Amino acid sequence: MPQHPPAVYAVTAKGLALGRRLADHLGATLFAPARLADAYGATPFHSLAQLVAATFDARPAHVFVCACGIAVRAIAAHLRDKTRDPAVVCLDDAGRFAVSLLSGHLGGANDLARDLAALTGAIPVVTTATDAAGAPAIEMLARGCGLKLGNPAAVRRVNAALAAGKRVAVFDPLGLFSMADAQAAAFFEWVAAPVAPDADTPLVAVDWRLGPEAPDRLYLRPKVLVAGVGCRRGAPAADILGLLDRVCRERGLSRDSIGVVASIAAKRDEPGLLEAAAQLGAALAFYSPEQLAAVPAPHPSDTVKRHMGVGSVCEAAAMLASGGGKLLAPKTVTKCSTAALCLAV
């Protein structure tokens, strides 16, 4: 499904000229009060609150050309958390300030405010603590390394330490938390076990395994697990995801680390399997019966061979897609699905 473009909202005649310039720069939709819209080729609205209720979750970024108070009241009812909220930037209608108002890091509002400031000559206003201190933000470093926040609530504690100039411990057994910026790297201390060196040092664990939860322990999830899945025709995504949840929980693994869902080629068009992979944010891999039969899967099934022409689907597919990685969770079966998990090499 294609994503809608950003939205620019202008509420005054003076602000509309600036709004038109911003919208053209961003390839955004310009919204304006109905009485002013025609003069600037804008999409008309009658109620800003009702408009934002419809656009907030559908647009990746929102730029308001108005007082910050107007923007805050328009978005307040729709805020959820920093991992899901879109970027919100507010400029006064004279174009003097570009304020990063919401989702500065993950949503990109800080960069958007700087971009619009450079375009208009405004002063960018960025108030996130790490930016103010000249320190890196852990969520941006994680994104750059392709790592997902496992427990976003712990970001605050880690970023508070970084903003204060303190070092943060990093447990990274696969060496995935890497950065080219030596200045950013100076904020971190790599440790050989998932334990901080002292009680005052927060820990970042780059790990596919579950561990103890604590406000000063942030898990970054690498996409290093491969889920081999077999399913009956018409198996719902909820059944497949429920099985993977159960397998991960029983084996102490994070579902967020599933990066590939693999199966037999006959399931290439199976809606439930495709939807499950989409919800996981995982790539798909499919193999022919001949490819699967060549894999020495530990738990083949005569029933599977009778129906699919090969003794193992989920284990063999997981082992193939992982490049021969370690089988962390052997075949587990429900009425509709089977699943196995491997660690990719």
C-alpha cells in the first residue's frame, strides 16, 4: 500500500504563502481553511481538529504553519508513543522558527526542522536532550545498525546517561552495534557478558534472546532468527503468529528478531503466511521440495511427505534460509501450523 505524502497545514493568509513553499519542497499536501484554499491550490478544510484526526496516522510527517499551541491542541488526542508517532514540526507564519515538536529522533522531526530551516532561513529549534548535549541518541544509532528497539521504555534511561556524558555498557556478541563515528563510539563501553560494570551504568544488549527486564537495560533486536513455517491451506496469520510467540517464549527468544520466514514453494501464495511475515517485518524465502529434501532435518514426518512430497518443511526451510545455522527451536506443531527457528550464520 503506497504511503501518503507529508501534510502541511496553514491557517492564515500570511502563512499560506510559506505553506505552499514548504509543501512544494516536501512533495506534501497543503491544507488550508476553505475560505483561503483556492488562492494557493490547497486542499480545503473546515475544522483543523477533524482534519488532523483523519490524517495523523496516515501521514509520515506533519508541518504546521501556525502557533505551537494550535498544533499541540490539534495533535494531542492522537499521540501514542515515540515508536509510532509521526514527525511534527511547527513554523510561525513569519518563518522565523522551525520547531521540532514531536518524534524528533525516530520520526525524523529534528532533521525535518533543520531541513525546513535551511530552506526558509528560520532558526531550527531542537530540544531533545541528546541533541542539546551534542550526544548520540540510542534510537538513531540502533536504526543505523538495523536494530529494533525491544523495550522502548528503556530508551529514556540510556539517553539520559548519554546526554549527561556518561558511558553506556554494550553487550554485542555478534558485533552488530557498529558505528563509523568515533566520537559517538566514545560514549560506549563494550562488555563480554550482558551485565553492566556497575549499578549506575545502563546496559544495551544487542541480543536475540530474552533476558531480565529493567528500566536501565535496553534490548536492541537484530534480525538474525529464521522461522521455518509449514501450514495447512487457509491457516490464519493469527495461528502462525501465536505459534511463533509460543515457540519464542518457550525457548527464550525474541520474536522481534525474526528476520526471515521460510517455507515450501507451494505456500508462496498462502495469505496467512504472507500476512504473518508482514506483521513480523520479515523477508520471505521459499524452497522447492527437492531443495528441502536435501536438508538433514532432525524430525521428518511421513504425513508431511505424503501431502507435500518432502519429509520436512519447517525445520528444513529454517535450516536452508539460515545458511546452515544452529537450530534453536525444533519443530513445534499446532492444528494448523508448524514452526522451527534457526539462528542465521
